[in-house]
Amino acid sequence: MPNARRGVVVLASFILDMVAHVPRRPLTGESLIGTDFGMFAGGKGCNQAIAAARSGADVRVIGRLGADTFAPIFQALLAREGIADRWVMLDETEGTGLAFPLIEPDGQNSIVVVPRANLRTTPDDVLAAEEAFAGAAALLVQMEVTLPAIYQAAELAQKHGVRVLFNPAPVPDPTPDFPEAFWRQIDILLPNEREAETLTGIATHDLGGVEQAGQRLIERGCRSVVITLGSRGAYWLPGAGAEGVVLPPFAVQQVDATAAGDAFCGALAAGLAAGLSDQEALRRASAAGALATIKLGAEPSLPTAADIDTLLATA
């Protein structure tokens, strides 16, 4: 893969996972003794930024952390990954985003997420970070920050000739009625099959349904759609009137698929920043998504460019 020539901007969310392993879910009013505990830096935006950086991109992040004891965990992580974070603000009112997963012995989990400072990211924050868009090739956004901030980021991306990659995850309930102008600013929409179904109301249990959902999303105004299908690969609709392309999966031994979507998005942005064609970048993204499933955890499983090269050479 050629060296990255342009940057990737990520409108990032930051969530610190405080994971407790428990024998079962506690009953109402019950205190339960857990069996293990771990803390892991995450959030979809943070994971996607790391995935893009490890794939070779010059990454700049915009977002908010709390002015608390958890912020240095993320600051150290971003520094270690070589990610520019001078546009990440410290919020004096709300703390760093937190999540509290309870993991049962069979792997089932219940999660309480408290976004906190992530939901205080404003359009003004994005405008103050306009210099991050200079020389960038792609903007990555997801739905763990505020919609006004997302819309502002898309407008700045359009102003600077930066392609907008929108991962509509998690889709909130009720589903937002995105403005028509925003749909037209999306260069690549990146839902998984469940998110595509939620956005369109079209069942995506088979390829026919996936194709219909992709067409419906193109009709909304976005330029292209990639619907990720887990172990079945992905479906790419390059544009209105174009024929869809099935991107085959890579054969790997899956252990934990938690960060597969984030790895896909980050590697795709990095490939585009490196000057690859959409098809070439999507193949690298598919390889990255597959590699992210072979290790436990989110951030530890995000692959490097060398990891991706090795899988592509042996596939």
C-alpha cells in the first residue's frame, strides 16, 4: 500500500469501558460479587481513529473528554498511536464518557452507556477545528456525538473537498430524520445490515433485501453505500444506476467481532487517504474487519497495515 498522502479527520467519541464479569445479572436491589474486572478505552469514534492510524493514515480527532481522571487514559492512547488530538477539548462540566458492561459466563452482556462529554460536542467545537480538515482526504463520523456537530463536520468537509464517510451507528430510537442536505453530503454510507434495515424498513436477511436497502439509501441522496454483512462479507453499491458488488469475506477464526465494523471504517478511510481506488480501499477494509475478529477486545484487536498486507498476500 502506498504511503498515506493525505489526512483522515475523525469526529470522535470517547467511552471508557469498565467491564465486570459476573455469574449472572443481579436482581433488583441485589448486590452481586463479580469474578473479574477490566478497563478499556473505546468508543466507536476513538476505535475508528486508531484503526485508521494503524492502517497508515495521518489522523486528526475532534471531540470532548471530561476534565477528570479518565481523560489521561485517552490522551496517552492517542499519543501512543500518533494521533493529533489538539482539537479534543476537556469539558469542565461533564465527565469522560463511561460504559458499564456486565459479562455473564456464556458471553451474554448487558451494558449501561453514559455518554457524558461526548454529547456536549458542539458545532462551534468543529468550527474551531477547521484547520484539521486542511490536506485531509476523508472525514469519519458516527452517531455517538451530537447531530449538530455531525452536520457541521460534513459541511466543513464539503468546503475543503474532503470525502464524508458516515457510519450510522448506533442508530438511535427513534431514528433521526436526517436533512436532505446532509444525505447529499455523504460520499460513502457505512451501515451494517441491521442499521440498513432500521434506516429503510427493508428486511436485510438475504442479499435481495440488502440490495433493496442499498438502493433505497442511494435514493435518499448519498453517493454510495457499503453495507457490512459480518461473516458474509459486505455489499457495495457504487452509486445511482450502478450495479452492486458483493465483497467476499476473508476466512479467519473468529473470536470476538466487537471492533470489526470500526476496523473496517478506519482502514477504508486510510486506504482512500493513501490514494487507493474505492475498490482497493474496500478490500483492505474487509481484511481489517476480518482481522479485528481474531482477538479479544476492541482496541487490542485493531490491525496494523502490516497485518492487513499479510492477510491480503495469503488470501
